[in-house]
Amino acid sequence: MPDLEKNKKNVIAFYEMMFNDCRPAEAISIFVGETYTQHNPHVGDGKQAFIDYFERMAAEYPGKRVDIKRAFADGDHVILHCHQIWPDGLEYAGIDIFRLNKEGKIIEHWDVLQEVPSQSQNDNGMF
């Protein structure tokens, strides 16, 4: 049976390290399993493609950050609901889905992003 709390903590630590701390290679070495399958069409498959993409992103967008609003664990999956804040005022609402192996290491990733609009038809917010 997966340790759901451990899996959530590992995914959150991974996301904070690779995105906010701009240390994707270290995040991969600590939190990712033997293989890493990527479903985001903008990022190549595998560990090195992930590192290359996020090192380039850190260099091109200094000051970018993500705030994790909530995390859910179910079986071998962890889902994060995140607020991405980019330079020049661009913001996204994101859902990231991670699959982990029996050791609690990340082995697969999917995501869906939506730009936070300047106006909304309701006052509820996206988070």
C-alpha cells in the first residue's frame, strides 16, 4: 500500500526544488525513479530533457514561482493544484498529476494549464 502522505511530501518537495529553487537536476536525482515519462507536449521525454527544459526556463524567466494551493494523493498518484506566477504579470492555474513507483519516486507526469484571466464571470477566483 502506498504511503500517501510521504508521496505528497515527495511531490511537493520535488516541485518546489525544480520550479521555485531552480534546481531541476537535483530534484530529478532525489525524487525521480529509474525512468521519467513526460506527457507535457512542450517538454521532451525522460530525465535529461526535463532538466534541460527547466534549466532554460530558469535562465529565461528569473523570478518565476509557483504556489501550491492543494495536494491530493490517491493510490500511486499525487495531484497538485498550483498557481504559477511569471514575470510581466502572466499567471496560470495548473493541475499537475504525478505517478510514483513503490519506493515513492516520481516516474510519470501530466499537466493542464489555464491562464488566469484579468476578468471573470464570477467572484470565486481560480484557487
